[in-house]
Amino acid sequence: MRLFIKKKVAKKAGSPPGTLIHLGEKKLENVRISMIDYNEQGIEERELNSIDECLPYREKPGITWVNIDGLHDIDIINKIGKIF
């Protein structure tokens, strides 16, 4: 008796390393971006409208934490990778 098993191949198979592909259920809700920037002088917490609002914080001393709720928007993930 032969048993055939059909394997599901992910879309990313055969793609170059580092290729961003969202696997899973298609999401329609907006991505939420928040940021916390802190150093010994204080802390700043913000909700961001776009990932571009992080740009000034690259050069600031201290720690900047960017939180992205919703990884289904590949363009935002790609852009934050290029920024940082």
C-alpha cells in the first residue's frame, strides 16, 4: 500500500534570503506604530502616524523602542529595516 502525502509549500520557498512575505490570514486593520525614547534625562512616549516619524531618533543619544502592532504590512516592515 502506497500512501501519498501532499505537502504544502510556503510562498517563500525559493525566495532569496531576507525576502519579506506575510504568511497567514490577510489582515485589513491598520498597523499601529508606537515609540518610546528614553535616556537619563527622561522618557518620551508617542503614537506615530508613519514610520518616517522615527527618523529624527536615529541620531539622538539614548534608547529608542519602536513597537509595531500588525506585521501584515510588508511595506512598513521593509521601511523600518532600511531606516534602522
